[in-house]
Amino acid sequence: MATTVNVEIDSDLLSRLRARHPGKTDRELIERLAIIELGMAFLRENPRLDADPEEVVLAEAVKAVHEVRDDLA
């Protein structure tokens, strides 16, 4: 199981995120943003010039979701 940590986040920023994604917990919102950031960093660091960018993003997103689900299990 993954270890959790407490973080501080600007309340106005968190309110804006909550408004854009109703029904999501604060944890889900922040983890989603972390996954997006890591995915984008991966794409910047590992360009695949021969691949369709949408397919690469989708594949990495699916991989990240599976990793998060495995950590939560």
C-alpha cells in the first residue's frame, strides 16, 4: 500500500479545482494532477517521433491509472 503524506494547498486554488470536477475528493483531484504532470514529463523526456501523440498519451494514462489502482489496492 502507498504511503500518504499531508500537504498544504491554496484554498482558492483547491476551490477552483473542486468546482471544475464536482464529485471528486481532494485526494483524487491532486493525484490526477500529479499523474498528468508525470505523464507530460515522460512525454517531454521520451519523444516517440514515429507515434501518434494521442496514442502515446492514452497509453501512458492507462499505465498511470493501473499504477495508482495497484497502489490503492
